[in-house]
Amino acid sequence: MKKIIVTFSILFTLTLSAQIDRMEPPFWYEGMNKSEVQVLFYGKNIAENSVSVSNNVVITSRTKTENPNYLFITIDTKNVKAQELQFTFTNGKKTFKKDFEIKKRKENSALRKSFDASDVMYLLMPDRFANGNPGNDSFTELQEKGNRSLPGGRHGGDIQGIINNLDYLKELGATAIWSTPMCEDNDIGYSYHTYAQSDVYRIDPRYGSNEEYKKLADELHKRDMKLIKDYVTNHWGAEHWMFKDMPTYDWFHQFPGYKQSNYRMTTQYDTNGSKIDAKLCMDGWFVPSMPDLNQSNPLVLNYLIQNAIWWIEYADLDGFRVDTYSYNDKDGIAKWTKAITDEYPYFNIVGEVWMHDQAQISYWQKDSPIAKIQSYNSYLPSVMDFTLHDVFGNVFYEDRSDWNNGMIKFYDNFVNDFLYADPNNLLIFLENHDTGRYNQIYQKDLKKYQLGMTLLATMRGIPQLYYGSEIGMAGDKGKGDADIRQDFPGGWKGDTNNAFTAAGRTAEQNKFFDFSKKILNWRKNKDVIHSGKLTHYVPENNVYVYFRHNDTETVMVVINNAPDTQKINLTRFQENIKTFVSGTDVLNGKTIDLKNELSIEGKTALILELK
């Protein structure tokens, strides 16, 4: 038999999907106002390839940088319905493909209702709240492992722990959760705060998964509650994959390398200030482990805008709190904020502007009458009322009232509301994760907690409660951040004190909780508190009296910061009392006669619904 040898010459295409290590965003949505999406592709020498996309989708731009491992491809999705697209990369005879999905958008997504003054925001740190899944405390791929014995270590709290205790928060009267950041933070230590993020498209696995984060939002929505994401535009972490292989030298601010911020936020609008001082504020790094992002770089700015929008759509978010807002490039952050609110007209964003002067804080709020002088608009709807926080931190120790001390400090704070474009959209708080614990300052004095909470719950703005305050949790800022960020009792298996249940709380914890629950749940349905006018009176004898009122209801609040009983002549308040003859105290149910004189015990408050 004769052997026949046949030779085939075959031209073939190599399919090498592994050449793309990352694609961000991983997908997009149909019907977006921001229809042009810039897709980042990352892989070894990816920029050497030519690119096409399927289904007649138009590529509007191709951007290469000095790093050949990056390629930015912009496509127009304006008329593209939900479908699977495919990018094809070609380099000589080699091609490889990458799927990119356009997903269906939630109905009326752009018109989502955000948080406002009708809400009570509950701030928690997920690592310190509750450990619902001990199996995810550590991961081989992530440097820091779970270690609850280390005060500044990772303690294991996670998304499942939050979900497990949503009914507790609803019972308390909270209507929204602001969680400190949950995206991956791969720092070698002290990573539990998660402000040094290493991947902004991925939930840190020690908290859970992206899907679990979405589930958290879903579970909140089932309870008519909201999820506020803590978004960080100013910096990432030194372990971020993009810092380790920079797309461009100016993706991050470099001097070259590290230069610390001077933290002087006033330099951004100081008409007498030097350019170098303004540059050091905006471009300097917050700390050495947090490389400062350059929002004046169009690629960076667009990346941050798309990432924020992607999370809103993906997780069905209800708002943002933006960390270190006033440290950003002020023009860049204004563009970022406007892009978000252009996409979502009713989406609320509150910025951290840690300043101690109302005019300076006002500068950063949208349509600020202060910033208007310099023709600047941040487009930021809400700012944090740090001057009010400053008053909360000392006034209830001031038993005697004079021109500068006692309750006059609250009065003076609200006198300056005319400086704000929208004082009702300020976030007001006794404390947060960066400040001294209110109950530490006042040594767990229930009466002083009640005074503070009464004002917080009845004043203009959006009240924010820090986790554990409602059960009397304390913590000494002087001992370091870990002490003001202690684990919530009962969040870990084996905790002897479970403050998530009435039976598990101590008698003292129940006193704090019961008061908080009563006043916050009363507040839920009070439009007069959410949006009513404020009329206040100059404090006398350390007693502050103010009214919240609208066309249908009037609430009178009396806060006696003096240690002894005070008798108040009510004729002074006739402007607001009008024809009302009595008031029912929300806190104890008693009826108070409003004919002539009102008596109020020392260090107590009254919330009177006038009849």
C-alpha cells in the first residue's frame, strides 16, 4: 500500500482573551444621558492593537497614553438597546475579543428620589458593626487578615452583618444608611476604614461581593430605607492597581512623588492667597498611603464620573457622601458633581467640608451666595454642618449663660443660615467616625444626650446619627481612631452584650435606645420638621426656645441647659403661640398650659405640639 502524505496550509486566528487583564466599566446601561462611555482596557501592550466593535456601534475616539498597557475606547450608546457587544482587537494576524454588555436600565432610574430632610441618616463602619459571615474575614489575595484582638485591625464586620440588623435600624427610626467605603482596600494594615481603595469597581471581599452590596440596597428598599455610598474622589490607596502601573504620569499629582497637603482649604478661594499654597492644598496628598488623584486630567475625571454613575445604576443607590470634598481640584470636582446631578436631577450628594466658619462652608454648596462673588459653583447640593457640630461638643457643659456661652452658641449658629443657599439641605450631626464620641465628651450623661438629640431631631437639616450613639457608646478620640470605632456589642458571635435586642441590652443602653427610638420615629411623619420654617428666640438664662411651623402645624421646642428649673414668661413668644392654648409634649405625653408661664426642669427639653 502506497503511503500518501498530504500537507495542509492553514491560516488561523488566535483568540487570546487573556491579553485583557481589566475592562472598566465592566458594562454600561441603555438610555443614559451620558451615552458616550469610555471603556478602559488594560493588558500587556494593549495599545498596539487596532480595535473595532460589533453591531454597528460607533467608536468616537481612541486614546493611547505613554503607557502601552492602557487603551481608552469611547463608544456612543445613544441609540443602542440592551444587548451584548463585542470588541475585537487586532495586531497583525492575531485577534482577540472581549464581550461588553449594554444592560437594560431600571425604569425611571434618572428620576430616583434621594435622601433629604425627611430622613435620618445612620452612619456605620461595616468592619465594626456586625460580622454576619465569619468565613470572609480573611482572603489569601488580600494583605491584611482578620484580627479582632488588634484595635486598628480588621474585625470582620461585613455586609451580611448589616443586612442581619436592618430591622434593628428600622425600629430605631433610621431611614437611610451611610456606610464608610466598601470598595477593596488592600493596604497592609489599618485597611478597615477603606478610604485607601485599591479597586473602585470591586467591593472588598472581606465585606462581601458586589452582588451582596446590591442585595443590601434591595433589602433597604424593601423597608423604605435608603443606601448612601461614601464616594472618594480625592485619592486612592497606594495599593491601587493603577498606581502600581500608571496610565499617565499625571494621573496622580506628583512633585515628583509624594508631597503632603497643607490642609488649608481656604486657599482655594482666598483672594489674597498665593498660588503655591492653593496648589499644595488641592494637589498635595492627604497622607503618604493615599496618592492624590488629578481631577484636572480629563481621563481621570471621566473615569471618576463613569465609576460613580455605574455604581448608582448597578446598586440602585440613593445618594452619595463625598469624602474630603474641598481637597479636590475645585473646577474638576464641580464638573464631576454636575455630571452626576445632570444624569440624576433629584440625586442628593453631601460633601465633607470640614471647616469652622459658615461662610467658608457655604462656599461649597450649590448656588452659594458666597461663591457667586467669584463666579464659582460647585453644584454640590448638600454640605456637612461642622460649625453646628462644634457647638454640640461643648455647650452642654456650660451651665451658666452669658453673651458668649451656653445656648447662645446654637442661636448664633443658626443666625448665619442666610449665608447658605439651602440651609435645609445641610447634614447635621453630634459626631461621626472622625470626631470625638458625644457620649465620651459628656460621660454618658443621659440628660445631655437627650438635650443634644432633641435639637438634632427638631432642627432644620438632615440629622445623622453615628452607630452606637443610640445605646450610649463612648470612645476616647485621644486614644486614637480605634477607640471611637469600637465594635457594636452583639455584632459578633459570643458577645456577652447584644445591644441589637431589648433583652440583650443593659438597662442603661435601653434608656438611650428608647429615647432615640421615640424621638426619631415621631420625626418620621412630621413635615413641619422636615420642611417647616424656623423661628427662634435669643436664649435667656440658658434656655433656647424655637418653633418649627407651616400652614397646618406648629411645634415649640424648649431646651433648658441650666442646671436648675426655669420659669418662662410665654408672652414673649406670642408671635408663634398665637391662639394656641396648650401643647402636648412628644417626649412624655403631658399637656402643657400655654396661657402665662411655663416651668421646665434643669437639663431637660420639651417638644410641644401646639393645640
